Amino acid sequence: MRTSLNEIKEIEDYLCNNLNTGDRLIFEARMLLSKKLRKDVELQRKAYSIIQHHYRATLRQQLNVIHDRLFHDPSRKAITKEIINTFKS
Amino acid sequence: METLIKNKTESIASFYEARYDQFFIQVARLVSKRGGTLEDAKDLFHDALILYHEKLTQPGFELQSSEEAYIMGIVKNLWSHQIKHDLRSETLVGAPDLMLEESNQIDEPRLYKLVLSAGKKCLDLLSSFYMQHTGLKDIASALGFSSEHSAAVQKYKCLEKIRETIKQNSLHHEDFFE
């Protein structure tokens, strides 16, 4: 892999606690000395956060489709009625 | 990649259906009692199942209570949180031991939309790897790569692309780089 991809892998190992104690201390020392590395770590942290957000947004869309199907399923008419009545009182 | 996502979609569908009849009515009753709507109940139920499903797919996770107690516990936490925040506008909170710390949540839906438009395929790949724990072997097979190494390289290229998109769109936020 090219250098920049190796750096991404290294940051991932750091953020996922996959570095041993010695390597972790060295990495943290490098962060103290390098503003660019600190920025890259934060950017990557944010990237994981966005990946998680994307996963959940995708699942929500899928669950809404499944929910609509189940909610209007004739064989579930009784339970659907009970659910609707829950909000009428 | 589509096959990979389809298989995973089917697994979440059967996971959801298996719990719908048993738990949705309970969530509806709880939300109704606390003044919420049917739509609130649906959203909370979905978010709770998403969090629960994430926990179940995490290596080493063991359920310490009943499934019912766990799911309803998440629902109650999410509801308490929703009173103070708009739940749909931010990352989920409420379940213990989330992969990401609260401080890492996305505070900008705009940024997500930009990253999505710049690289949905990459987001799908990375989501499959990090969130669904799909192995590099399966990803390589779905993407037509000859080896796991090629899939790993693609994974890091995608991370680089997303990182770069975030960087380009965060430049005006001075505090981001402090």
C-alpha cells in the first residue's frame, strides 16, 4: 500500500486500540509533535462517525418499508387495531 | 456489493419481523402513556432495534438480561433523550457501550449529505465492513477483487476519500482544526 494508506491504517489501529503499549506511546508522541497527524486523526474519527450514521440511516429506511408492510398485513389486523387504539384513549 | 447488501438486508428484515409482534405493541403502549404519537413509537422501536442489532453483531457481546428488558430499556433511554433533543437529527444515543463516544457524533447533517453524494459506494462498503462486520473475503468476492488484500486497499482508499471530503468541507470551521 502507498504511504498515505498505511498512515490511515495506522490511525485506525490507534483509534481501535489495536496498537500495543509501546507503539501506542510512540504514536501519541508523534501526535504531540505533528499538528497534521492530530488533524488526520480527528478527520478519521469523524469519518467513522459518518459511516455509523450512514449505516443507521440506511437501516431506518429499510425498517420503514418492512414496518409498512407488516402494519398493513391483513393477517395482523387484530394487533394493528390494538396498536391504533392505544393512541386513541 | 449489491449481493452483500441484499443478504444483510434480508437478515435485518427477518430480525425485525421476529420481534415486531412481540415488542411493537409494548413500545406503543409506553409511548402513548407518555404522550407520544404512533410515529414516535415507530421511530423509537426502529432505533432501539438498530442499536440492539448492532450490539448483537459485535464480537464478544453477551446479553446480560432478557431480550425484552434490554429492548425496552433502550426505548426508555431514547424516549428520555428525545424529550430534550430531536432524535431524528442526530446520532443515536441511549444504549450502553456504543462503538463511538458521544463526542464523536455527527453534528452536521449537511456534512453527511456531502459525503453521501461524493461517495455512496464507499460508504456502503465501509458500513458493511465496520458496522455489519462483513469479512474482507466476502467484500473481495462481492466486489470482484482477487484477494482480501485488494479489498483491504480499497477499504483504506474509501476511508481516505471520505476523510478528504470531510476535510474539504470543514475548512471553514476553525474550531475543527484546533
